[in-house]
Amino acid sequence: MRRRLRRDGGGRGVRAGRLLVVGLLLSGLLAGGAMWWLQVHAFYERLPARDTVLLTPAGALTPVAVAVGGYQGIDSDSSPIRHRACFQLEGGAPALTPYGDPTPLNAPRWFSCFDAAAIGAALRDGTATAVLAERDVRYGIDRVAALFDDGRGYAWTQINACGRAHFDGDPLPPGCPPPPNEAR
């Protein structure tokens, strides 16, 4: 036996279902858009222009200020690895501490001066050199810079070996300082 929909309201259920589906789709789109905006825009702030950046000379433990022009930078309090910067070295820099295993991290698209893929490719093919800007800007996080022969420089923060082990809950490699919450 077939049931027939009554013309006087049998379609109300279909209309209510359609409204429910449309409402769910709209709320999903709004939530997705909000999450995208929060990740890409909300937590970043532009850093004020600077005329120096810190870079660590070879054999030194403390970074020194090196003159730069055209500085652009972004950072965020929501994560210790969101710092990105672009600059032009003014004059030269002292011999600097090389940085092993540099990994430029992506920047938001709107911060167009920083192209992590191009910087990474230049580091691999030797047209850029990775140097230590500052060790342990926060525990386990180093600031790294890629420098090009034409004076262009790019900086980012990345997790170092001590931080990787600490954050994963593994034993610290030899030579790592104790984490701040375990310092005596």
C-alpha cells in the first residue's frame, strides 16, 4: 500500500527538513570561515619596523645587533613558532654561527615577503645560508635566519633538539639545559 501525501500539510515535514539542512550547512560554513580567519589572521600582529636584528657570531653564545633595512615582521603570542621576518642587511655581518637542519615554516599568505618554500629551496641549493639568530628565545625554540649573498634575510622560529625531546616527553639529549619548570 502506498501512502499519499496530503496537500494540506503533508509537505511541512519536507520543508522543515530542507530548512534544517540549509541551517546546518550555513552554520558549518560560518564555523569553518571563523576557524580559517582565527588561524590565518586573528592571532598574528605586525611587528614595528626595526633597524637591527640579532644574529649570533661564530663561537659566541650571545647574539649581537646587526644593522638592517626594510624590516617587516609578524608574531603571535598564541604560539612560540609563529615569528617570521624579512629584512635587508645593511653593510655586512660578522662571521655567524651556522644552523644545522633549518626548516623555514610557512607564513600566512597575506605576509607575502616570506616564502618558506623558496627559502627552503635556496638553503638546499646553497644560494642561502642558515645561521643562528638567537638560541632559546623560549625554552626549546631557536630563532633562525637565512641570509642571501645579495643581503636579503629571512628569520623564523623553530623547535630545536632540546625542545623536540622535552615537548615529546623524551629524555633530553646531552648538553640541553634543564627545562624552566625543572630548573633548580
